[in-house]
Amino acid sequence: MTPTESALVPQAPGGGAPTAGVRPPLPVKMVIAGGFGVGKTTAVGSISEIEPLTTEAAITEVAAGVDDLTHTPAKTTTTVAMDFGCITIDPTLKLYLFGTPGQERFGFMWDDIVEGALGGLVIVDTRRLDDCYAAVDYFEHKRIPFAVAVNAFDGRLEHTLDEVRWALDVAESVPVIAFDARERGSVRDALLVVLELALARTGG
Ligand SMILES: Nc1nc2c(ncn2[C@@H]2O[C@H](COP(=O)(O)OP(=O)(O)OP(=O)(O)O)[C@@H](O)[C@H]2O)c(=O)[nH]1
Ligand SMILES: [Mg+2]
């Protein structure tokens, strides 16, 4: 076990050795990030094996002219703190998912939310690429392994993955993939890409 892994293994109450025989799955923290309304809360909700913890609040008129609702007219709420969910990948590994808020005014929370994360999934809506630069920049500067997941709203992408890579100017080492935030299997595949990347980075 690497030092990172051993630091992540939960200890038995009282600080003793973990219960002999049954090893709990390794807990890994992952962040689901991205601009306003790209599908972060939807993605956490689709994959979580527990009822996700959400912090949705009604979008007020203060957001008018700030956040673009043209493409998501049905969206009436926004995340004001974070989303939380989890998914057991296999008996040895469990992902704890932390979704960020998307509105810019909550940007100050991102540092706390990503603390200790092994990797991030940055969700992008190709109809509003302008709203996505900040999240990509954030992960690049933090040096947290991340993948860009293009949410295929209504089953189609406005731009090819190569165009998205070029427009967002992401490094070749950053995977750019297409996914559907509403599909459990699709979110799982996207998370596995991040996991693989993060494990390769930690030498796992
Ligand atoms: N058609 C379609 N609608 C989607 C998809 N993903 C999310 N939605 C809808 O788009 C809206 C935005 O989804 P959210 O999951 O709230 O987005 P978010 O990124 O958490 O938003 P904030 O927390 O406000 O930044 C909701 O109305 C969803 O129902 C998708 O893949 N296809
Ligand atoms: Mg949200």
C-alpha cells in the first residue's frame, strides 16, 4: 500500500488496527465541478448509492443577467453549498463525491470542497463554453488530476471533443470525454477515467 493509500484507510475506533479479515473499501474523495447549470447535481444524483445530500435553493432574480438559463429553462434551483453522494466501485474502493456550487458568487467555497480530493470531473456544456473556462483553470492551477466531461444535453454535442479540447486549451494529458449526466453508467465511466488518471499520478 502506498503512503497515500494507507493514509486513506479508515482506522478502527480507538485508533487500533482495522478489523481483521474484512477490509473496508478504500475511501477516495472526488470532486464534480463545472460552471453554472452544467449538470453537476444531476450527475451526483444519478450515480450515488445513497440518497444524495443536496443544498438546492431557488434561483432568485438576482441571478438574472448573471447566469444563463436560456438552455435550461426548467432549472429553477441552484446549488448553494455542495452536493454529496457516494458509490462503491468494487469491494476495495468507494468514491465519495463532492459537487461544487456553479454560481460564481460561491467560488470561495471551492478550496474547501476540493481539499484532499484525489481527482476531479469538470463538466462542460458545449452550448455555453464561456462558462467552463474558470473550472478548467482552477483544476490546472491546483494541480489536481481531472478529466473534462462534456454533457451531451439532449443527446447531442454542439462541438466535437477535439473542438472542445482546442477551445478550452486543455493539455493533451487531460482526457476529454462525452457523457450524459442523467445516465448512471455514463457517469460511472467518466469517474473511472478520473480514477485511473489519479491512480497513475500517485503511482497506484
Ligand atoms: N437534457 C438534459 N438536461 C440535463 C442534463 N443534465 C442536466 N440537465 C438539466 O439541466 C439542468 C441543470 O442541472 P443541474 O444538475 O442542476 O446543474 P448544476 O451544474 O448542478 O447547476 P448549479 O449547481 O446551479 O451550478 C437541470 O434542469 C437538469 O434537469 C442532460 O444531460 N440533458
Ligand atoms: Mg448543482
